[in-house]
Amino acid sequence: MNDDGLGKIFIRHLVMAIPWGLIFLLVLIIAAAGIKQQVKEGVQYAVKASIQESAALAFDCCTITAVKKNVKEGIEFVAKTARKEVKGFLNDPQVKQDIKEALEYSGEKLRK
């Protein structure tokens, strides 16, 4: 058996490990490219599925009915509240007097 120096043994094993390292890097690059494509397809699928689900929910009969009912109730509430406010405003004696004076004044202007 030939006694080699520590440097020669290191170089010999380094030269033997380089091809395995290159093969490992090549396999790693190919796997990364495949995973990248799968991640891209997964994101595209998630976006398409969420859009379809949102559209289905928006055009669902139960959802539309509930929204229409809420809008109708909201309009009715606003109308009732406004009616009460206007009624209360018109029942004020000072406002009644001001409206009466304004109508009399406009009537006089129209006659002239």
C-alpha cells in the first residue's frame, strides 16, 4: 500500500465528489423548475375557483332576495324617519307662521 499524503487524498476524493455534486445540482434545478410550475398552476386554480365561487354567491337566488329585502327595508325606514322629522318640523308653530307669511308674500307678488 502506497502512503499518500493528506493533500493527495483530499484532492482524489474532491475529484470523485465533483460529478456527484453536479448531478445533485442538476436534479435540484429540475425539481425546482417542476415545483415552480406546480405552484404557478396552483395559484391560477385558486384565483379561478375564488372568482367562480364569488360569482355563484352573487347570483344566488337566496342572496339576491336577501339583498333586495334589506334595501327595501332600508328605504322604508328612511322614508318613515323622514316623514316623522318633516311632520315634527311642520307642527312647530313658528314654522307654520313662516310658511303662511311666505305663501301670502308670494301670492301678493304674483298678483302684481
